[in-house]
Amino acid sequence: MGNLPLHPVIVHFPIVLAVLAPLVAIAILIGQRAGRLPPRTWWIAVAMWGLLAISSFVAVKTGGIDEEMVESVVAESVIETHEERAETFALSTYAVFVLAMLVMVGKSQKVRLVAGSATLVAGLVSTALVVGVGHSGGSLVYEYGAAAAHVGAGDRERISRAIPDGESDDEEDHERR
């Protein structure tokens, strides 16, 4: 097979974590407010946002590695839009992680409360940002054909032999309906 890129595998981690981390944080805060969870359980949220920051960093780096190859198939301006969205999202995850840490290290209750509220708001902003990143990444693959950059000549020949002349996957899908 052609060069299998790591980026499409890695990007799913920040997407999932960007959705789950705020939900977990809300559940922890509700549990703490009800007196069922001790303050130290916030470390779970900190860990999730830390993993989100790390995975978004790795996703941006692996995307940069794939960029050169994909530019042979997709216009640079389309790739740049995705890259800029991804970098903005990654920066937001770093900020959320710092805010989440402030909840644990804040000296006063007021600092911890403000940091906790800011963490949730910023976490939800990160979730909204990841939707845009995912959409532009999906467009790169499904609308602009970015995956073709990773299909080698041998793979193209194998794929063309697997699909009988005159047929395409779309026609097969249509016949099944």
C-alpha cells in the first residue's frame, strides 16, 4: 500500500476529548457542589484537558508532515484554511489546560471559582472550534480528494482492477438501494 499517514488516526483523539472533557468537568463540578466528590477529583478534568492539549499538538504536527504530500492534490489555500483552524483550536486547548490547572493551584476560593468558570467557557469554545477543524479536514478528504495523495500507483492499479469497467462505488450504492 502507499504511504499510510498518521494524521487521520491522530485527529480523532482531540475531537473526542474536546467533546468529552467539558462534559466530565460539568459532572465533576455538579458532584462537588452536591458534596459527593472531593475537590481533588478536578484532577480528572485537568488530565483530560492535558491529554486534549497534547493530542491537538500532535495532530497539528502530523498534519504539517502530511501537508507537503497533500499539496500535490489539493490547493494550498484550502489546506491553509484547515491548518489555521487547527492551530487556533490547539491554542485554545493550551489555554483551557492552564485555566484548569489554576482551579487546583489557585490560592483563594474566588480564584478557583473564576478559573473553573473560565475553564468551562473556554472548553466549550474549544469544542465549537474543533467542529470547524473537523469540517474543513473532512472537506479536504471527501470534497477535495486529499486521500489520493497517499495512494501509490500500485494501489491505484489494484483499486481499478477491483472495480469492473464502467462501475463506481456510487453506482454500486445506487443499485443496493
